[in-house]
Amino acid sequence: MSVPRLRSFLLAAAVGITVFLGFRLFLFTTDDAYIAFRYVSNHMLGRGFVWNPPPFLPVEGYTSWLWVALLRLVWGLSGVEPPDVANYLSLAFGYATLFIVCRLVWRISLPERLERIRFSLLALVLLGTVTNRTFLTWLSSGLETSLFNFCLVLWVYQALTPRESRGAPWVFRVCLAAMLAALARPDGMIAVLGTAALLAEWALSDRHALSERLRGLGWSFPLLGVAVHLSWRRWYYGAWLPNTYYAKYTTAWPESGWRYALSFVLEYALWIWLVLVLVWAVRRHDVGRPALIVIGALLAHVAFYTLVIGGDHFEYRVYSHLIPLFFVSFLWLAARLDLRPPAVVSLFLVFIASSWAIPWAHYLETRNLESRAETFHMIRPVAGRFPEWLRFYPQAFDELQAWLITHSVCVRHQEHKVYSTFVSSRLPSREEGASLGWEDRHVMTALNVGFVGWVFPNVAVIDLLGLNDYVIARTRVPLQETRHMAHERRPPAGYIECFRPDFELVLNFPNPPEVRRTGARDAGALTDQEIVQCEERFRADLDTGDRDAR
């Protein structure tokens, strides 16, 4: 084996092992992941991608059609259920993302003196990525995050294809990547919009080749998949956006978003990257229009989640696709500034080492917290782990985290991990829960519906927070002193009683969760006609604006 092949093999082995160990270190499945698993289960049972069995109307309470379709395919072909395979699929997409990162690095044009150490620079990009806590965290969770990150990074790679390599095959590839991103998450539509701009720029950039390039646009047909999916969503679910959007978004929340973004910047020392960007901008280096389109798409995505949504309930999930791109762009910026190899390597090492300090200090602070009492609204300052002269920096981070978590924003991995274990260890098995058949029209109410919805596949579950309920997701939010991300919706008066639920999931912290029977069926069994009438009545009230949360 030649020396270049040997070193490539050793690097690949080191990266593969590190990623797997990190995956095992942060391995968890959120309660929300079981929401998607229930949709897959209902499809396996012949009901379609629905939350509750008919005659309940379909509701799109999952956020990734591509993820539930993939889980359904794997279950149907292999017999392996989603909870047993989801995290390993996420790991596979993490490895695939790293492969694309390698291709991106290999494509960067470097000055001759940096070209000689390209392999070492690739190793640094990978070192920063695979030791990053956010990257490792979202290699599991049971959610579609790793799939979406792969699709979006793939789109970036295709979008940045050199101009001389663009043609009809490139049109097909970039449109396919955009379609996959849009099907992986609704916010993947930013890749579709970016692709439209890229195709327009490509077609109009050379008037002499205009007719040929217009013919090449015929290869953009993968984008039709996006239109088909949107039309199907509107026809099947009666809405253009997933139900989760209506449930989570009540009003713009920039007060939360800037804290979420600044916490991310401080935790991973991204101010170093921002300084490099500023130096590059001051020197007024040119950048091509395709790169500007990609940068604009990524910035638009960040701005939407930061200034409109206010961040995310989960720990940096909506920024996680940026992690490998930060390290790749760090190399690109250093190359554009024509820095000498020792300076580039030194800067890279400082950036990587600085990105470790707070996240791994937080991991050490929280890794042994294993009870629900210890992790409920888990706010754990890390400043005490730093030298006194340096504590001003982590103290600023601690203050941001305290505000965010108090408002159910940026809730950390360990809290979700412990909660999922806490619930799953105290509820019946899925086999036991399946003994309750839908023929008896059982209905349950719950605040956290993921695991309980999976355990009781044949019981209709009324989601009190509205993620999987059309009416609650669109009911006006009551006045509250403190906002809570994705936990603000409540059912309108009389809505729950209309369905006469005979079970409820009781969460009286710190007591264990408990499924209790109610007395709502004393008047007899619930009928299909009652279900239909309840849904028609309360959906009609939404149209007239007559429903406020109780």
C-alpha cells in the first residue's frame, strides 16, 4: 500500500472510530421521536401516515416526510421497528455527511504553500467536526436531524460545483439534493429557493449558450417532487405547512432568538470564525454569485429560526448542519487571506481547542445526572470549572443558558435523555399497550405524547400541546407571564370533554408518570359519529375565530 493510501486509511479509521465512540457517548432517543414512530406504525397497520385512527381526520404532526417514509421502508423490508433502527440510520447519515465534507475540502482551491499540507488541513477540519458536541449529539435522538443535515450539506456541495463542471447532469444533481432537503424538513425549502436562483444565474450567465442551457433546465425535474409533496400535503392534511408549525409558532420571538444564537457563538468560540470573516470582508475579496446564493440561503435559514421562531426547544438542533460548514469555511477563509502554513495550522488549532472548552465542561458537569429531579429544567453553570480570571466568559454563557432553559429553549441533551428513560421505564410495553383495541374507541389525553403514543398504538391520543392536533395547534394562546417554546398551546373550552377520554397520562412531577382511567365513559362507548361531530364543530369554530384556550 502506498503512503498516501495508508495515511488516508488511517485517517478514515480514526475518524470512523471517534464518531462511533461519540455516538455511543451521547446516544439517546427523545420523546418527540416516538411521534414519528407512531405515524410509521399507523402506516404499517394500514391507516396511512396519521396520528389517530379513522374516523379522526389526518394530521401532519411529524416534521419529515422523508424520515417517516424511510423508517416505514426499513420496517417493511427488514421487520426492524423504528426505535431499534432510527439512531443507526442517523449515524449512517453522519458518516455520509463527513464524506461530503471531505469532498468539499478536496475541492477548495489552495495556494501552493497550503496545497502541500492539504491532507493535514483536511485532518484538522475533520478533527474539529467529529469532536464537536453538537455534531455528536445529533448523530442520534431518533429525530430526522442527521438526515436533514446530510441533505443540506449535500446541496451545498452540489451548489458550489465549479462553473466549468456545470451542465445538465449538474442541474439534475443540485435539484435532487434540494428536493431531498425539502422532503427531509419543511425548512429545506430554502434549498429549493436557492436552487431556483442558481439555475437562473447559470442559464443567464452566458448569452451565447443560453439556448443550450435552457434545454439543460429540463433536467430540473426532481423539483417536481417538491410540488407533488406540497399538493399531497394540502389534499391529505388540509394545510400547506405541517401541523407542528402552527403548534410551535405563536408570534415572532427575537428576544429568545438572539440569546440562542449568542449562546451558540460563545459555547463554540465562533467569534474566532467571525473575526476571520471580518478580516476577509475588510480586504474585499471577491466571491462568485453561486457562493453568494448559498451563503444567502444559509443565512436566511439562520435568520428565520433566530429572529422569527426564537431558536429551538432542542440544544442547537437547528444550527447543527452548520458545524462541519464552519470548519470547511474556516479553511477557505484562511486560504483566501493567503496566510502561511504555520499561521493557518495555529489558527485552526486555537479555534478547535477553544470550541471544546465550554461544551465539554458542560458534559462533565451533567453526565452523572440520571434522575428526573436532577435534570428537570436542567440549568448547570460551568463557570466554576474555569480559572477565576477567565470566568467572565463562561458566566455570560451561563446567564444565557439560564434564561433560555427557563423558557424551554435550548433544553440540553441530558435532560431529554433522562426524561425518555424516566417515562419508558414506568409505562407498559408496546405489546401490553397494544392489547387495548381501537374497536372500543379508547381515547387518552397527554401533554407529552411521544412514548405513550407508541406504547398504545390502538388508542386515540389527544395531544394537549397541539403538535398532533389540528384544533389545539390553531387555538389562540392564553396570556402567560413566561413564554415556553413549543409548550404554549392549550385546548379550547369543551374540546377534550367532547371526546370523552377514558384514559389520561398524568405527569405530576416528581412522581412517576401514570396512565389512569377516567370516568368519562359512564354514559356509554364513544361512537364514530361523536368523533366526526366533535372535529367538525371545533374546526368550524376556528374559521370564525371563536375559540380561545381555556
